[in-house]
Amino acid sequence: MLPQNSEEMQAAIVQWVRSTVPTVSAERLMDDVPGCERFLRARSVDSIPPPVVFGIIGVAKIDNLLNLWFKEHRPKWLRNEDAESEHMLRDLTRVRPPKGMVPKPQR
């Protein structure tokens, strides 16, 4: 798939948000769609294909990154309640190395 320009990518993000996230949360996220685009582009995603089924893009990396972005934008109390799934997504997407995998500095 060819790289998308900013408008096309943001439209794809909006479509994903509206098809995946409850309406109240989706409206709250609309202001940060440009931030989501920057988040994805920083992780080498330059286009979002149309969903293969409702709410799922079908490319694991993109699905995981969109879900991670969404989880990072949930209310603090909910993030604390479900922190484990956010940690697992970070490990899957290599936003950071899995715990215990970083060598300790030599003294």
C-alpha cells in the first residue's frame, strides 16, 4: 500500500476509532487524532489499510499500535485497573524491551 498523506491517515484513524471505541470515548479522542498519526509514523507505519472486519485492520502491528494508543488515552482510574494489558501491548509492539530483557549496566 502506498504511503498516505496526513489527511488520509487521519481519516483512517477516525474511522478505526469510531468503529472500535464507544461513542463517548471516541469523541474525547478526536482532538488527539494528529497525535495518533505522529505516534504511528514514529513507529514506521505510513498507511492504514481499510479494516478487514469491524474494528480490526488485519495487520497485527497496526492493530496493536492503535490499541496501545487508545489504552494510553483512557482515564487514569481505568488505566490503573487494566495496566497489565497495556504492559503486554508495549512488549508486543516493542515500544520498550520486555521486562528482564535489558542488560544491566556494568559498574
